[in-house]
Amino acid sequence: MAKVNVKVCLGTTCFVMGSSNLQELMSIVPHKYGKEVHVEGSPCLGMCSSEYEFSKAPYVKVNNEFIKEATVEKVLAAIDKELK
């Protein structure tokens, strides 16, 4: 089974818009998925500058899929989808 890579944008806009709340993933993911999923922060995923949709922050990338207005629940659902 392939490993799932999760990148949480910690750029200024995403952080202010809620990525700080996504730090909870750092404790949830290892307990729920073990070593199948790797979570890390990213200084910027570049989505705000490419889409000019600041209202859609925070962004999270799960493998190759970007999640707009990311929440812990949305990220966990995307991880579950990747692992199926």
C-alpha cells in the first residue's frame, strides 16, 4: 500500500484562516493510520497566489489533491479515500 503524504499550508493567509487548527492532525494521524500517512507543514503551497481566492484558505494537499477550506474532518476523509 502506498504511503499518503499530507502537507498543511502554514503560510500567513492559511494560518490566519485556520490552518493553526489543523495542528490537531499531528496527534490524530499517527494513532489512526500509523506509518501509512505522513503529515508535515509547508511554508506555502502557493494556492492563494495561483487562484486568488483568499477566502478558500486554509489549503491542505493530500497526495495530489488540494483541499480548500480544509478542516480536520475534510482532511481525514481525503486520507481515507486515498487509502481505499
